[in-house]
Amino acid sequence: MPKGIKLTVTGLIIFVALTLGLFVNRMMTPAPLDRDQLRLQGAYIFDTPRSFDNISLVSHKGNTVSKKTFKDKWTLIFFGYTFCPDICPTTLTELASLKKLLGEHYQQLASDVNFVFITVDPLRDTQEQLANYLPFFGDYFTGVTGSIKDIYNLASQLNVPFNPITHPKTENYLVDHSGNLLILNPKGDYHGFIKPPLEPAKIANILSTVSHDFELYKSES
């Protein structure tokens, strides 16, 4: 085959492969949702993101957690506890599946999302306890603990109800808490929340939509 024709054929093959790859990626990535569709998916996105007071908590690695910690990336926050028998391990498993899904089909978004687990049971959920528990689900989770007063104050500002236990009557007590997944935007503001069931594909589509809308808002403002 003449060299010129060979180069042309090679170029066409590369072009077709790239076009096919973009087409497949587009087919695998759902279109952005409008507000009504978001609600049907269980996502409640605020018209105006809500700020909240600064905090002083600590991560399972011993790092200070403040409001600044939540800036520059999207952050998914779940309030739970390590001794939770059902909803917490289920949610963390779903979030681990979400992390994998983002890496496969939402590559640009995958590196722009933080996963945070804030305990509602700091009496038992020490740094050490969180450090032993979270790796079962993924090393990308950040566990957060602190005083019950500071955690309750943050939860109240983010409209996350839970029943704080300060003087447990038994060793194997349970803590009633919300099952919602919170979304903080890259400015560190409370952007909205997602109600359960927290299915990975659903959350990925919601995140893709809010991220897209957020970038449009920034470019227009």
C-alpha cells in the first residue's frame, strides 16, 4: 500500500475510533435534568445555596475540619455512625459504587467530588474508630468527629435531624438520624440534598446536572 494511502487510512481509523468513543460516552451519560426531574429523583436543589457558620471538627486522620475543608470541590456528606446496623453501611456501600461509576462514565466529575462521613455518635466514634471502619468502604472517605455540641450545631444548620445521645443507658444504643445525602458546592455552601433511596446511577446523574448548572451560573455571573 502506498505510504500516502496508508497514512490516510490510519487517520480515518483514528477519527472513527474517536467519534465512536465520544458517541458511546454520550449515550452512557444521561442528559441534564430540569428541576421537576430532579425532584422526581429525590433531589432538592436550592434556588440560592445556603451558607453556614464555620466549624471546628477533626478528621479520622487527625486533620482539622473547618468550612474551608469543603471548598474547591463538590462534597457529599452523610451523617451517620459506625455502630449503625443498617442504613449507614448500606449508604457507604452505595457511595463506594457511585465512586466507581463516576470513574467509569463521568471522568471529569470523578476527581471533583469528596466523600465525607460525619458521625452523630462521637462518644463511640473516635478518630481511631473511624479510621478502622471507613477503609472497608474506600480510602477516599473522610470521617469527621468532634464534640456532640459542635456536630449538632452543624447538623442543625444543614437541616439534618438526629437524636444526640449524651448519657447512654446501655452500651449497644442506637442513634436516630436522617438518611439524606447532602450536597455542598465548590464554594463550600449547602447546595441541596438527596433523599433515599440513594442509588449510584441516580446520584451520578444528579451530580452531573448540578455541576453543569453551577458552571453555567459561574460563567454568566
